[in-house]
Amino acid sequence: MRQRASAVFTTIVIRGLGVYRDGARLDDAVYVRGELPGTPGLAEHLQELARIATREGQTFAWVGLSHPTKVELDLVGKVFGLDPLYLDDAMNAHQPTKLDPRDEYDFLVMKILTYVESTSDVETGQLSVFIGDSYIITVRLGPLGDLDDVRRDLEGRPEVLRFGPPAVLHAIMDHIVDGYLAVADEINTDIQILEEDIFSPRPSNPEAVYRLKRENLELRRAAVPLTQVAEDLAKMGPSALANVLGPLFSDVSDHLMRVRENTETNDNLLMALLMAATARQDLQQNADMRRISAWVAIAAVPTMIAGVYGMNFEHMPELSSQFGYPMVLLLMATICFSMYRAFKRSGWL
């Protein structure tokens, strides 16, 4: 990433709700179909910001886009000289995490994660970043990744903003990685609950383990490639800024390594839990089969005896006795009870 060695930057932040300079709101404009009510068109407005950012020293523009249309994004790309191929990548919600350095600017794609408490799911969004010497442009896809908190925090720390776009990028990455850590903690909690459930007298279906493995995999896919990106960012830029921002990106990389280690540990735990759940399910199925077999064997005795007496032969035992019927029933009950006691002692029932 190419970074200026100048010591001071002022900020111009463009978002859907207004324009800011030095932490102060310049207007309360809201974009309506690509226009600013009562002001020149959006294209002219962006061109003016780009002119100020590039011609007036120690200034940069921050353009935040959320779910832009292709026309809107192409307009921003034309004003700031962005490659149409990268603009297409920014509009593709299935781009992998990556960092593409160029001479004029760098293009970065990151995944945004959040944990949904009500469903125990991990939702994924995407944030693309174009960062040059005098601007930083963020393109957000999905319901996640609002940067209002990041913007407000940076506006309250001018000593950080003086380092320009790299400082904004670090704040954004740090915010996203904090989200990864929160998701990792929630998954750890779910694993503990699942562990208690699996070893309870009435364990849940192993599908819960598969579901949690999928959520852990989602976290791993987001964190692992971003680790290398953070390491590369820590090594880029002139020494004047690398000495300050390098350790900050290294800190982000360390946090990502922690997330990566958590995902690997969680994956091993989930695999062990899956094996335990499967083994318990197999044992339960074996117990059920033994129980069913025992009752089938017990039921076979009266069925066999009644079947013999149902053949209507003339010379049958006890046919002429008035106690023959109750004696046969008593015999059936005695044999069935004896078998029940035997199966109960053996643990089949």
C-alpha cells in the first residue's frame, strides 16, 4: 500500500447521510436517486471531493457505499480512476478474501461475520476497500458491516486520522476482527453447551454438531486468508508510517492468529463430539434393538402355543379337560414372565 509520509491529514468523509470535514458535519444531505437535493448532481459532488482530496495537501476523501447499484459504483470508479474489473469484484458478494496491490491504489476484500443469538447462526457479509494516497472507498454488501461506530471513533481521535487512509483501513480491519473474536467466543459457548447435552442422559441428534461445524468453518474461511493480508499490510509502506502502522497491523494479525487457533481447536473438539455423539447413538440403537428383540422373543411364546392349539387337531393335550384352557394360559404367562425376568437381569430390558 502506498502511503504518504506527510505528518498531518484532514478528513472528508462521504456517506449516505452527509459530508464531514475535521470531524464536523458539513451538511445533512441525503442522497435521493443519485442526487443531493438542492445541490449539484452526485457526479459533480464526488468530483469536487476528489479534486479537494488530490489537490489540497494533507487531505483525503472517505467514500462509504452500502449496496450500491452498478451505475453508482461505476460513477465512483470513474471519478477516482478505479479499474472496472475490480468494481465488478466489489459487486460480487462471493469474492474470496484477498489483497491486490497496484501502483495507484490497493484493492482489498474482507468478510464480515456476526453471530445471531436467536438462531445460533453465523451470518456473513462482505466489505471491499479501495485505498489510495488521497482516498479510501468502502463497498459493503449484505446487512452486516455498518461503519458508523468506526467513523465516530476515528473522528474523536485526530491523532490517528492524521495518518490518512491507512489509519482508516486499520480501524476497519480491527473492527471486523473484533467481530471474528466475538463469533469465536459464541461458538466456544455453543460447544460447551453441546458437550453437556451430548453426555446427558437424553442426548440430542448429532445434526447439531454438523451445524456447529459449518458455522466454525464459516469463521475459519473468513479469518485464515485475512491473516496473510494483515501480515502483508504490516510490511508495506514507507518507513515513516510503517513504524507507526506496522505494529498496529501486526496486532490485527495476532488477533487473527488467535481466531485461527480457536477455529482449529473448535474443529478438533467438534470432531471428537461428533464421534462421541455417533457412538452414543449407536449404543442407543443397539439397546433399542435388544429391547425389541427381547419383547419379540417373549411374544413368540404365546403366539407359538396359541398357534399349535389353533390347528384344530382332534387329539390335543388337555382338550377334554375343563381346566385345559386356563392351564394353557397359565403356562403362557409363566414362560413369558420367566423370559422377562431373564432379559431384565441381562440388561436387555
